[in-house]
Amino acid sequence: MAKSKETFGKKEKEKQRMKHRQDKLERKEERKANAKKGQSLEDMMAYIDENGNLSSTPPDPKRMKIFKQEDMNTGVPERVEEEAERQGVISFFNDAKGFGFIRTIKTGESIFLHVNQLSEPVKENDKVSFEVEKGPRGLNAINVKKIK
């Protein structure tokens, strides 16, 4: 008589494979039994309540708010400059290289300053008035005048 070529490990793997296949079939049958095919449209609808949460009940028309499309802001709001001329203090200035920075009095923002935009010579801690323009690397001070 010939000895069986199946070893214990092969038999165990075959049992596991068959068990896995059986479990998979059971899950498939369970999904079919619980399927929601043939539901009405009302059963599939989802609503958003006044707080923005999903619910299965329609919202109360008395609590409904009406919004105008032009009042909605969907992007980043544009920065509006409230004043044409600003004031600040020169926080750093390098005479040799011809540039510096102005710290605005109102916001504390640091703005680049180039020597070409000066009407008279300045040094650090001088109080100045200036206008702002947007440059390729950020805000630049233009028309810089020293305040006495």
C-alpha cells in the first residue's frame, strides 16, 4: 500500500481554505438578505438640519433661513487697505546695501524699504510716513517721508 502524499500541514491549510470559503459565502448571503434594494426614494433621502447635521427627517420650514447668493463669500476675502498713507518706525536700515524694514505703528507689520523710495536720508528708529504696494516678495514701502 502506498502512503498518502498529504502531510498534516497540507491538510490543515486545506481545512483553513475551505473554512475561509465557507465564511465568505455566509457573509455574501447575509449581505443579500440585508440588502436595501427596492427602497422608496423617501427612505433613501437625507436632509440637513439648521445646524448643518445630517438627519432622516425633513427640516422644519419655519426654521429655514434664506440667504442671498451675493452675501456669501466662498473664497478668501480680499484685503482692504483702510488708509492710503501709513506711519511706522524704521526697525532696521543698512546704508551700505540700501535697504531696511519699517515696523508699522498700527499693526506691527514689517514692510520692506529700499533706498530708492526715500525722499531724504533716514536711520534706525526714525518715524516715517509711507504708502504700501505689493511686490513680488511681499509688501514694499513707497514714497517714504521722515516725520519730524
